[in-house]
Amino acid sequence: MGFLAGKRILVLGVASKLSIASGIAAAMHEQGAELALTYQNEKLKGRVEGFAQSWDSNLTFPCDVTSDEEIDQLFTDLGQHWDGLDGIVHCLAFAPAHELNGDYVEVTTRDGFRTAHEISSYSFVALAKAGRKLMEGRNGSLLTLSYLGAVRTLPNYNVMGLAKASLEANVRYMAASLGQSGTRVNAVCAGPIRTLAASGIKNFRKMLAYNERQTPLRKNVTIEEVGNAAAFLCSDLAAGITGEILNVDAGFNITAMGNLED
Ligand code: NAD
Ligand code: 0WE
């Protein structure tokens, strides 16, 4: 029996087979979790329904996290199928494309800043609040996805770095708030992975090649590796872990001078 047997988990952020959310959902399914998925818009509906089927689920719901109504409706609808919820996986982020290309001080705008923080950080606590009743008293777990740009600078990540810093602080405050109702809150901080969200990014190929040369494990991480760590954090195997940001990055974050040999 898998280590998530009997757990009911809601996963947000599946957009393609390359999505980190897909790696997480697959790992959780493999460990026996029952899944529900959301899709951002009608364009993604059919595709997400197909993914759900492949993981033995017929529970899919719309949820654009910029809408309070859609967030509330999501948990109303989910409550019609499940009498409780053991996990929420938040695997989404967004900043307007023009904020992620060019010098930070030059390209950052009030509106881009607001959008990045609203979608990439605020939405995590909004989901926790709306899902609180369904999750109460069940050794539940909330999980989100961060990136090293929260604590180090790199070209072009720009306002997304601030949004991830906010998200990581959100993990700690949510963990402190929800601990007494038995809910743990953690993040996986993943190394760079080629997904839809990465596809438009300038020099992403170069970043992956650099990363592969510089990490202690001399590789880029996969959505399967991130998925397995995420499945662990949402399971009772991680019952003592909350407020944690777990690096799944082949060790990149521990290096400074990196690898000068090749
Ligand atoms: P992806 O494009 O596959 O997933 C991004 C998801 O965000 C999509 O499913 C999209 O529908 C969703 N989304 C965007 N705006 C939304 C909104 N308003 N409402 C609802 N959903 C919305 O890309 P990914 O790389 O799998 O990204 C998933 C998470 O992983 C993000 O938080 C990202 O910051 C994080 N992350 C990615 C990498 C990487 O290198 N790819 C590394 C570390 C962390
Ligand atoms: O968090 C991310 C990407 C998040 C993201 C991606 C996009 C592209 C399309 C947020 N918003 C948008 N908006 C769009 O219009 N990552 C960790 C992947 C990533 O993105 C980068 C990176 C890395 C790594 C951007 C610049 C530099 C490095």
C-alpha cells in the first residue's frame, strides 16, 4: 500500500504533461492518494479532464485564483464529493511577461508587482482560508512550489523573486496559524525545469545547461523527483515537518564558487 493511501488531495496547476503539478499528481497517485484537479480556464478544461482520468479521478473544477468567487465555489463543489480534504497542492505562479525580461529596476511596475504577488503568493493563503473547514482535524497538509530567486538574485526573475520571498514567508505564517488545527504547511524549492512557464523565458536553455554543470549532482532535477518530495511532504511520513522550505535542486543552493572544471 502506498504512503498516501486514504488521502484526498486537491492539486492546482496542471497545464501540460511537463507541469510540475503533473509530476506531483503522478507521484501522489502512485502512492495511493485520491486526487481532484483544477484548471485555470476553459481552454485547459479538456486537457485537465484527460489527466484526471489517467490518475483514476473524475473530479475536475475550474479555478482562476484571481477570483474569490471561483475559489469559494471550488470548495463548495469539492464538498459535494468529499466530506473532508487532506491536502492542497498549490503549483502556480504568474507575472506579466514584460516584468521577466530586462533590468529589475527598469521593468518593474506597480501593476506587475501587484499581479505577481496576488497570483503567486496571496492565492496560497486564500485557498487555505477557503479550504479550512474541509481540512480541519485531519492531519492535513498544504504544499506550494518556490524557487531560489526568492533569496538570491538572477537575471530576469525580477519581481517573481519578490513574490516567491512573500510566498515563503506565507508558508511560515500559515504553518504557525494552522498548526493547531492539525494542518502542516511546507514548500518545495525546485531547481529549474523546462515547463510551459519556462518556455518563453530568455536564455532558459543556457540556464539549464549552466545548472547542470554547477550542481553537486551534475544534473537538472525532474518533475518526478520534485513529485516524490512533494508526495513525502504531504504524507504522514512528514508528520513532524511544518513551515519548511525543502530544496529539491540537485544541491545547487549549497554551492558558491560552483564548478570551475567544466
Ligand atoms: P506550468 O506552466 O506548467 O504551470 C503553471 C500553472 O499556473 C499553470 O497550470 C497555469 O494554469 C497556472 N496559473 C497561472 N495563473 C493562474 C491563475 N490566475 N489561476 C489559476 N492558475 C493559474 O509551470 P510550472 O513550472 O510547472 O510551474 C508550477 C510552479 O512551480 C510555479 O509556482 C513555479 O513558480 C514553480 N517553479 C517552477 C520552476 C521551473 O523551473 N519550471 C522551478 C521552481 C518553481
Ligand atoms: O517561477 C518560475 C516561472 C514563473 C512564471 C513564468 C512566466 C512565463 C510566462 C511566472 N510568470 C510568467 N509569465 C508569463 O507570461 N520559474 C522558477 C521558472 C523560471 O522563470 C524564470 C527563471 C526561471 C528558473 C524567469 C527568468 C529567469 C529564470
